[in-house]
Amino acid sequence: MDPTHFDAAIVDLDGTMVDTLGDFAASLNRMLEDLSLPHVAPAAIEAMVGKGSEHLIHSTLVHVMAPPGADAAEAKARALFDRAWERYQHHYLAINGQHSAVYAGVIEGLKALRARGLRLACLTNKPTSFAKPLLAVKGLDGFFDLVFGGDAFERKKPDPLPLLKTCEALGTTPARTLMIGDSSNDARAARAAGCPVVLVTYGYNHGEPVRGVDADGFVDSLAELAPATMR
């Protein structure tokens, strides 16, 4: 995984660069209050993060309405989704970044990749309208040539399409474009697209051990990509 073998890197956002669990919890619970539904615990939210806001909202609705039957909860979640989505967007945009923090080592890692001459793109399943302001408020936007959210393409990760489209936009080939993420979604998308993939060990992997995911390597911090470890 010598970074000199790459022309670019695609970096995930939630769970990879920024711990956004607090933002999710605040927005979802305000949404649930608007719908007169009970709150959801952060531990439950963590297992649902990673497949886009639509999936997160639907899963949250099912979670809080699950008793007495899953089928009934699914039906109620579908019926409430449009209203829930509107309220979630309202609350998330209002608090975006206020309850989140950049993981230790992220700045050092991004600086190291740029120092090696790699072009960088942020590719996330969260909406672009959420991703760009979050990167800006956390001082990360200047590292990236491109930012694509989950609404930028017809399909989201783990489909390979977003990675292939991002490589195309970067002007690089998948084989020379490193994917850096935190979950099986990132790894599956990378494998299908033909991109090498490294996963961080501290993010959100749907409640499953990340080291069980098929990846080319794991890092405990993006600082491990710093020049001293990249000789």
C-alpha cells in the first residue's frame, strides 16, 4: 500500500474523518419529537449509519416503532417518511457540525496525502448539502478537489458507481486510486470498482468488527499515512 503507487485518494466522511454521531442523534431526536415519537439512543444510531440519510431515517422510524410487530412498524415508517425527511433536513442543516468532531490524525493524514501529490475527493453517502458545509465548518474543505454526496449519482456505496464516477472526475484509474473509509460499504464499493482500500478501525461499521471486512489494510489513525510511515 505504498502511497507513491497512487495518483489520487477518495476519502469517506462520517466515521472516517469526522465523528458525527452527535449530529445524527441531535437531528434524529428533534425529528422524532416533531413526530411525537420516542427518542433513539446513540448506540442504536451508530449501527444504522453509513447507507445514506434516507436509510438512516427509515431505520430509525422502524426502530422506535418496532413493537409490537416489525411489519406494522415498516408500514408506519413508510407512511411517515416524507414528513420525517423534511423535519430531519431542517434540524440537520441547523446544527450541522455543532455536535461532531474531527478525529485525531485526520489533518496530518490529509496533509501527507497532499504532500505526496495525490488529488483528493471526499465521497460520502450523506447528502451533498450536508457534506460540504460540514467539511467547511471543520476546516477540511481545502484538502479536496471534489466533494460528492449520496445524491450526486444514481446509486450510493456499496455500489461501485460512485467510486467509478469519482475516479472519472479525478482523471484517475481505479487501480491507482486509494479508497479510505470506515465500513464494509466502502470496502465493497472499492472491491467492485477495482480500487485498493484501507479502513480506519474507529468508525461506524454497522455494529460489526471492522477488521473482519475484506480490505487491503487497516489504520488506527489517518496520521499513519504521514511521511514517516510512507517511505
